[in-house]
Amino acid sequence: MKRSMGTDTKESSLELKYCERCGGLWLRPVGGEQIYCTVCARAMAELPPPSTEVKRKATHRKEWEVEDELEGYAIGEIEFDKAGGLI
């Protein structure tokens, strides 16, 4: 195909990208920084911004603390549910 002199043609390069929310494939301009497809980008824009509040680390109870709480009970007095937890 010949191009005539003085004719401007606009070419753009695209790259295949997967959406980091839904996993769908889509095309974006090379070097583009979009990480979501159009549908997911709109849905993500409606969400509130992430919290910057520092969350406290959950404290785990030591095994001996649980044993101390059960001390003084006879095995027959404690009822367990099917999952093994106390009722």
C-alpha cells in the first residue's frame, strides 16, 4: 500500500492486558498504566478510598490460657459441638 506525501496517518500500538479485578483480557495503549478494564475501573471508582488507619495486630490466646479457663471441669461436664468447639 502506498502512502501519498503529505497524508498524516495516526498509528498507535496496543498491548494485551488482563484486568486485575475480573481477569478479563483487553487492549491498552503501550506503556499505559491502567490495570482495570473499563467496567471494573468504573466499579472501583465508586468504592470508598482504602483506609489509612493502622490496624492493630490480633492478639492470639496462648494454649495455656484456654486450659486454665477449663480447669476444674470434669470432661463429662463440657459439651462440644460437631466442629469441636465448646457449646
